[in-house]
Amino acid sequence: MALAPLAPSTRNLIDGRLVEASNGARFENVDPATEERLGDTADGTKEDMEQAVAAARRAFDETGWSDDAPLRARCLRQLHEAAVADKEALRSIVVHEAGAPVSLGSYMHVDDPIDMLAYWAEKAESHRPETRMEDVPFLGRPQGRILRREAVGVVGAITPWNVPLYLNIAKIGPALAAGCSVVLKPAPDTPWSATHLGKIATETDLPPGILNVVASSDHSVGEILSTDARIDCVTFTGSTATGRRIMACAAETVKKIFLELGGKSAHVVLDDADFAAVLPFAATTCVHGGQGCAINTRLLLPRSRYEEGVAILKAAFEGWSYGDPKDPRNLQGPQVSRRQQERVLGYIEAGRREGARLVVGGGRPAHLERGFYVEPTLFADVDPDSTIAQEEIFGPVLCVIPYEDDEDAIRIANRSRYGLSGAVSSASDERALAVARRIRTGTLAVNGAQWFHVDTPFGGYKQSGIGRENGQMGFEEYLETKVMAVPAGFDAG
Ligand code: NAD
């Protein structure tokens, strides 16, 4: 498929200006499907990050942004329109730098995320910061109270590489709508999904310093966002290990933190399910190389129908089409980098070593000479306590685990340090829902229904994170709460 030509070089956005790094350095952006250099990006330094934080602080403290809802709604609409106008450039960026299959563009990677900006513009407009609470007595005299929900302040937003445009917008959209200023730090593997947004933001009325974008090849540049006292809230999506580190760093200045972390979600297939209809979809574990936090990577099959289920899965994995992300027939492209490819292959090796049965795949595909590809891989007879059943692989690898009865399935599904997503399939919606109610996880698909929407609060239990992204709850993550006691009968208008 012909994609828009790429701008080979981008800059950071600091205090309303597109700038090179303070030391002039740039870093390469590589196409994971071809291993070729796409171009480069200004390599933000610690000084650049300090400047961006200072700009965001000043813009929040010294402009009327947080109190000017019409301006915020207008800027978000302008950003939406500019992103729509530049959609093909953004599509090309996401496909090239993240290796995201072009076939998934409309759903998660490009079109839907861009339209989320319109949703956040509407939220900026409809939010009523102040509400009157019921009067309450104090020492026998009635007291009035005004509840105020206002912007939390300066937000440091740190994002990963797997669905970069979506995640960048999922953070800057609600933060700007709520009245915050933002410093966005994208992952080094996918800088352009952020710097290009920064570029089009300069075409809007956003006041200088309200949105800053600092790409860097150095992770420690991002760490400033979790340590600097001028940042009020860190919103992070990425691995649980980095989330833990951010939480520890943020403790020093007692920042508000909002973490969207890893997952190891289970699809529980009950013994009355229509296997022929349900199980072929389990190959979608390999979508985008399995690089999705909410993908179901454990499949729980009843022992009474176990081999029947594994045979259907085997056929689905063998027939799965993958390869060049620019080919619309493929739902699986490469892993984002050689490092990720090797990490996934290392987990496959661990699965073999620990005694799981390798049914399909397990290596680098012989027919794809270049690119960081991994074969769609199906493991059966996986011990629920083994490494591949417990750790997030972030690759096209499905672990099939047998269970005895519904209670056993629920126990295995919950035997995880994560709790991000999952699914339950049964011939009966009621039976599936009853099992879903008992799984400790943030989102669940019952009998194939899908929860993904900008209005759905998304996030995890346990080590999958703290807080919820999207929807009204996601918006409120960027608000502080103030109560102003006023004389009873006082009418604030
Ligand atoms: P990562 O944790 O390695 O990096 C994420 C971001 O954190 C990058 O921008 C990186 O530069 C930055 N970073 C690294 N060290 C830092 C530090 N000490 N201080 C501040 N920033 C730092 O994650 P990744 O490999 O880029 O992404 C994959 C992970 O993201 C997976 O675990 C996946 O489950 C998770 N993820 C979660 C969700 C969700 O919503 N729950 C969504 C997508 C991805």
C-alpha cells in the first residue's frame, strides 16, 4: 500500500517553538520492518527537558489557560482538524516507525486516536468546575460548601512505543482538556508520533509552553518528569518495571501518579463454548506482533475438551498471515526493535526449557530476511506458574493452559501479578458474565463483545497500574479537588 512520504527529520517543541537539541545532537529513527534508517530526530538533553518543564510551569501559573475552557476547547478542535488534515502523514509515521500494520490504522493506531481529540474538546467545554454541595451543620449552624474540580497543574506524560499516536493523544487530550500544561516524552523507538503532533500543535492557538514535546534517546531525560518539583502529576504508560521506578522517584515530591502498566490477560473458554466459532480468533494474540498491553496472552481450556481446542488453535496459528506491515492482508508486523525481538525469542526459549509443548512457530521466520519478525507461536501444556505464563512477553506468543472446572479456571486466571484485561466465552451469556465478575482485572470481553472506546475507563488492578485512562474517570485523573466553605445561603451564581 502506498503511504505518504515521511518527513526525514523532526524537532522538539519547547515553549511554543520547534527546536533542535541544546547540544545539536540527533538520533536515528529505524524502520523495524526493513531495519533501514528512516531519518532522525532532535535528541533532547536534560537541559532541554528542564526548559520544557520551566515553560510548562510558567504557562500554567501565568496564563489564564486553566480557567479558559472555551480556549481549551478551541485549541483541541484545532489540533483535531490539523491532525485530520495530516492524517496520511501520521499513518505513514506509525506504520514505519512502530511497524504497526496499516490494516489496524483505523482502529487503534491512527483514525480513532485522532478523533479522540474531538471527544476531549467536548469534555473541556462541558466540564463544570464548581458544584454546590448540600449545606451541613457545624456547631448547630448551617454551612455552605462549593466543590471545585480544577486542573492538577503541570503534567509529565511518558509514553511507550507500541501504540504511540494513540497513547500520546490519550494523555495530552484529557490533560489539556482539564486545563493542565503538559510535557510529553515519547519512547526513543517512536519519536515521530509525538514530534509530529508537536509540529501540528504550532498551527493552533495553544499558548506557548502549554504543550511541550521532548524526544530523547536517553531514558534518564524522562526521569526528570518524575523527580522535578515543578511537575504536579506524572502520567505513564509502559512496563511495570519502569512504572515502579517512576513511582519511587515521584515519592520524593509526593506527586500524583497515574500508571498504565503491563498485562498477562487470560481468555477463559468454558466447556460449553462453541470452540469452532471462538478459538480461531485466539490467533489475534499475534496482532501487531503481540505488542499490546491488553492482549489475551493466556488461553484457559477445559481439560475435558483440551485436545479438540488445541487442534483448532494450531490450524488458526498455521493459517495466520503476517509480514510487511504495509500489506493490508497482514495483522502482524515486526517487533519494534532487535532488542524486543531477542527478548521475545528469549521467552520462547524459556518456555521450551520449562517443558511447555511448542505447537506452532518458535523462531525467526525463514521467509522474511529483514526486519525484526517473530513467528506466530503457540505453546500448549503451559504450567500456570511457569515464566511464560507469568511474565509479559510482549510478542506473538499464546500460552494454552488446561483447567479442571470453572473454579479452577477462575483461580488460574487470577493467579497473576497483573490484572489488566481478559475474556470469557461460553454458550451462555449469564454463565460467562458470572465468571467475568470474579476475575480481578480492569476490562473484560464477555462472549466476544468489545470494550475499547474513548468513553471506556481503561486500566488495571494489581501491578497493571494505578488509575484509569479515557472516559470521565480518565478526565478526572487530571483534576484536583477543592472544597470552599461559604456562608449558608451565599449564592456564588
Ligand atoms: P518502558 O517502560 O521500557 O518505556 C516506556 C517509556 O518510559 C519510554 O518513553 C521510556 O523512554 C520511558 N522511561 C524508561 N525509563 C524511565 C525512567 N526511569 N523514568 C522516566 N521514563 C522512563 O516500556 P516500553 O517497552 O516502551 O513499552 C512496553 C510496555 O508498555 C509493556 O509492558 C506494555 O504492557 C506497556 N503498555 C501498557 C499499556 C497500558 O495502558 N496499560 C499500554 C501500552 C503499553
